Amino acid sequence: MSDLPIHAVLPDLLAALRGTSNAVLVAPPGAGKTTAVAPALLDEGWCTGEILLLSPRRLAARAAAERMASLAGESVGGTYGYATRMDSKRSAATRVTVVTEGIFVSRIQSDPELAAVSAVLFDEVHERSLDSDFGLALALDAQGALRPDLRIVAMSATLDGGRFSTLMGDAPVIESEGRSYPLELRHIGRPAEARIDEPVAAAIRQALREAEGGILAFLPGVAEIERTAERLGEIPGAAIHKLHGSLDPAAQRAAIAPEREGRRKIVLATSIAETSLTLDGIRVVVDSGLARRPRYDRAAGMTRLVTERASQASATQRAGRAARQGPGVAYRLWEAAATAGMPPYDPPEILEADLSALTLDCALWGVADPRDLRWLDPPPTAAVSEARARLQALEAIDADARPTAHGKAIARLPLPPRLGHMLVRAAALGMATTAAQVAVLLGERGLGGNDADLETRMRRWRTERGQRAEAGRKLAERWTKLVAATATAGGGAETVATCIALAFPDRIARRRDASGETWASAGGRAFRLDPSSSLARHEWLAVAETQGVAAGARILSAAPLDPAQIETLFADRIETRRHVRFDPATGRVEATRERRLGAIRLSSGPDTAADPDEIAAALLEGARTHGLALLPWPEGAQALRTRAAYAGLDTLSDAALIADLDDWLPPLVAGKRRLDSISGEGLIHALQNRIGWEGQKSLDRLAPARLEAPAGSSHAIDYAAEGGPTVEVRVQALFGLAAHPMLGDGTPIILSLTSPAGRPIQTTRDLPGFWKGSWADVAKEMRGRYPRHPWPDDPAAASATLRTKNADARRGRSG
């Protein structure tokens, strides 16, 4: 294989690494860097230990190891081996180990010096995965502090080597031009309304007619691959293969291997086939132009899969697969002009990912702030803060971002923090085996089928045959053994839902409608579920995976949850909240007591033991917010306030009373739940206290409450009357009064004069004028109506009386 383009620059790379510790290798796809660089380093004098080659995907890691072993005439596990989460083949003789990026992070965490490792090669660094960026940051940190002799090579398929060179201490950049074959681009578009599987299947049939060689079709996900395969059906003379991370290794190998003579290969793949892998015989690419990527929704606190347009860089990589081994053609399911509207590159994962695992790993590394490491793109401040908050909620780090004992236990597991927390806590409850199996199910799509009910998937997987199913069970066994020291005997309550609830307590959900379509979660997010799902009939679910927008994410996987499990597992998280609320419609305070798990209300009812002070405060706030009209003002209190307003005393105004509400109202609401239960006498007394003795004297002078008539009767002055302060009084009570009654400020009181029967006869502001003027006509009329009562010609000189003439005569004789 010395004709590979990479061999032309290998001497330059070897020379660079003899003089310095770091190098950047830029080589296009198909140049051979993945399988040629590591073997070339083995004979170097400085290379006395193991070489670690980091691969972004398990499939690519295994394929790279198998390819290098095949070229060396060996079996995998000899000089060349691999280690992934699900599988491993290596031995004491292994010199080159291809590992996934996550495996490398775990290894360097447990062995910061990387003892017996001579070189670390980061393949496909341009993909900018979080584990790749973090692994490079840790390797550079270890190199600077502990291993200056450690060689680090960043290998990229795109021309961004300059940035990596700067990051790695101005490392030399070696570029390979690669092998170039003619590539024809055909933009055939697709109907906007059609599902993607239909136009992809049509494009594959078109390519079978128009072009030669194998066909590689890029689709966004497994579901689209399955539907496209169904649409294609059986094609004479062709073999259809699927290629994605959920397949058994045997099926993945079949998709990569050459097809037997006379048959055309059709590979339906996700973006897993964009780089790293070489698929023999592929001369045609059909590109849907779509990709499915994880996107962290910071508002919802969830990572969700999003189908979106592929980037221009991805489209270029995909098209290039058709011209790796000869001239090729790429069918693109979009118009040529639309390419410019595609995003130029996929954003680095570190800018969008959940950084919980990264932050915990940094804490274990001894770095409290992840941004203190060397990054191509530093992690966002907000994302780091959020990750710290989540880790503190998991009790993985303390307030100073230092790892706790529980955090160290989580970090020892090759799992995300939530799942690690689940496994450690479940082991202490005797549920380690179930928790480990749940972790595998959540990490490996397709095991046990695709049912949303994880209990159903678990039952199927436990009896499922096949290499992948067995590998998953073995992985669960390994994880169970990792927590064996903390495990207790099973308590008989091992359920999938319990384990999910431990990992995702914020996703415990309660049904909100009879159909089971809408759900409320403890974390406050709304979820949606297909009403036809078997899960829809349950009241409670432990939700593991969701997809979609935060306001109504669709439940992808969950398990039925017994409410009793909630009480057992989360007794310390269940809050009893007391609510005291004023109802302006009734003027009453309603006191309720409820138990809540986060945003979910477990139960509620009247609170008979509500704090009297809180009730009083609610009544005060009700009056303050909704106005003093809610108070049961008696007539005397209203009159007093009206007099004060007339006299210009602001003390009893609404504004003054509300401003000083806390000074005068609390004693009146003590022990009460309704504003209308306040005593009227109490309100009058409170108003009088606000005025005070001197104020009362001033008020009585400026705006007296009553008019004392010459007849000895007392009459209330109506200060709210439309024309001004008014008194209604029988005219006989004012006989003998030569001057008009005045208020303290000299304002005449309006006299509403009535007959002995209380009927109005005259309204006047000038009593003397009335006596001298129209009184004669009034008296003449009244004598006819009320002959028993006195109607003197000169009322100003007459004696005031409320009695009849005969009664006055009898009183005079008796006197």
C-alpha cells in the first residue's frame, strides 16, 4: 500500500517528531493517514511504548485496527488492537491500540502520566467532538507537566491545521495533497413536501441506471434508513446494506467489505460513513443533505436529536466518498444554489453540549474551572455554570467545585454523570444489575427493539440473541462489577422506572389528560406522548429520553412509575408548601397545604393549621392591593372620613390609610380570615386614633358632625351632599333663629327644611332672608295642611318647638 498519498509525507512527519513532541498532519480523506501513520512510528527510536490512535466512532476504531492487522498479516489483538465501550481486542503484545475518544479520556484520567505510552494520535480532529477536544486538552496538560517526551499528533482532513499548530505550541504542520479522482456533482433536488426516504430511493434507482459501481446513500438516521430499505425492496443484481452505530459488528463489516463479483453494493448510512472508513467499490454517493445531531437544549436541560441541513463541509466530505478509488458521481438532493445557504461547518460540540461530564472530569483532574485548560474553543461560561449546578444537585462536587466521594465514584464509571449517579445510588439500593442494564439500553439504540416502553425493551433484550445483544449484556455485567463494592442485596423492588427516576428525577412526569397525550414533569417541562402508546394509560412515568422543543418535547423512552416509589426514593425532595391567598371576590383568605415534587403537585387540601400571622398579612395585602372599599365601613366611619376630607385633613384619605396600613389595620384583622369580619366600631376607633385629640377638636370646629337646633334637637350634617354640607331639619325646630348656621370656616350650612311630616318645603343658604321673604307664602299653605302646628307670622321671634300647639299649651299650663 506504499502508493497511498500519505506515504509521500511520512518521512517529513517522522523527521518532525524526532525533533519535537508535537505535529499536525493535514491529509484529505482517502490519503491513508488513519492506517499508515501509527505503523510508521513503531520503528522510531523514541517509540518504545504503546501508540494510542483515537477514533471518533467505534465502527471506525474496529475497522482501522482490522485494516492495520490485515496489512501486517496478523490477526486483531496482536500488534494492532482496539478498545471500545462495547468491545475490546488487545493483548500484552499490542503496540497500537485504536480507542474511541471517550475511552482515552477515561484512561488518561486514571493514568495522567500515560505510563508506557509513547504517542497519542488524534484522528479526524476536524470533527471537533467534545471528547476529542477534551482528550487533546488533557494530553497537552499531561505533556506539559509530566511527560515532555510524549508525542502528540493531531490529524485533520481539512485545512484548519494552523489553529491546531498554535494550540500545540507552534507544532510543525505536514500536509498531504491526497489522491484526486474526477468527481461529478449532480444536483437533482427533491420535493419539499416528501419524506426524505422517497426521493433518496428514487435517486438510488436513477443512479443504478446512469452510473457504475457501488452506491453510498447518506440519510439522517436509522428510521430513514429502514424506510428507504423498505421502499427499495429487492433489487436484482444488487445487495442492500445498512450502516449505523446500532448494528451488529458482522453487519457493519459486511457493509464495509467488497461485494462479491457481479453484484452492486448499495449502502444506506448515517453520517458515520463521512470520514475514517473506506468502503470498497463505492463510486456513487446519494446525499439527502440532512444530518441528525445531538443539540443540547439549555432551557430544557436536555440533549435532543435534531434533524437539520448538513454543513457544506459535510457535503464535501460525503461527495468525496465517491471518488476515493476512482472517478465518481454524487447525486445531491438539493439545488446547486442552495449549497451557499448551508452552514459552512458543523459547530464544535463544546459550544453546544452538556458540559456536566467535562466539568466533573476537570474537577478530578484538579482543574476547578475547565477554561483553565488549553482549548481550540473554550467552553462557554454559562454552560460551565449550569454543569456545576447539575453536578452539585447530583452531589458530585461541592460548593468549591471539588469532587466529592460520590463524584469520584461516578467518575470511575464510563458513563455520563447522570447515569453514573444512577448506577452508584442503585447499587446502594440493591439494584445494580437493573441499573447497569438500563444504562446500556439508554446508550445503545435498538437493543430490545424501539418500543418507547423501556420495560418492554428490557424484557426483549434479556432474551434477544445476536452478537450485539450479547455484547450489551456483557457490558452491563462489567458495569455491575464496577460498583460491586457498594452494592447491597436486592430488595425485591428492582424496576426500570426506579433506575430511570434516579438518573432523571427532573423528568418524572404525571399525566395531565385522560388520553395520556400531555404530561407535566417535575422539572417544569411539558412532555407529549403518542396516545396510542401503552405508556399513555399510566398516571406516572419515569422519562429517560425526549425529542423536540422544550415547550412540548416528545417522549422517546420511559417506564411506568409507581407513586409509592416516588415517596420512597425522593422523600427528601418532596416539599410541603403552604399557600395563603387572598380572594378579592369574597374578601376571604384561602389557606391551602400541598405536597410537591418539583413542579408536580402530589396532593393538596385546606390548611387548618395555617399561620395566623400569614393570614393577617394576606388580609393586609388584599386591602393594599384591591382597595379599602373591601372593608366593612360603618356609616359613622364613612361620615368621619367625609368630614375629614371636607376639612382638608388628609389623615383619613385612601392614599394615607393605605400608606400607613401596617400601623392601624393589623389589630383589626387579628384572628380573622375575612375583611368583612372586621368590627365597625373598631374601624371608627382606628380612624379616631389616627386623628388624635387635637385633630378631633380641629375637625369639630371646621366640620362639626351635627347641627344643634334651637328646639333642642340634633341633626347630622351631610358633607357628601351634592350642593355642599346639608342638614335636613323641621322648620319649627329653627324658630327663633335670626342668623344662618355656619361651619367653622364661615361656609353656610345648606338647610333642607321639612314639614312636620318630613316633606321638603324649602332649601336655603340664607335663613333670615327666607323668614323675611317666602316664609309668608309657605306658612299660609302649611296652616291649611298642618293646622295643629304653629306657623307664626314672625318665625325669627317665635319659640322653637317640635310639638303641636295644644301640646305646647298643656306644657305651658303645667309649667
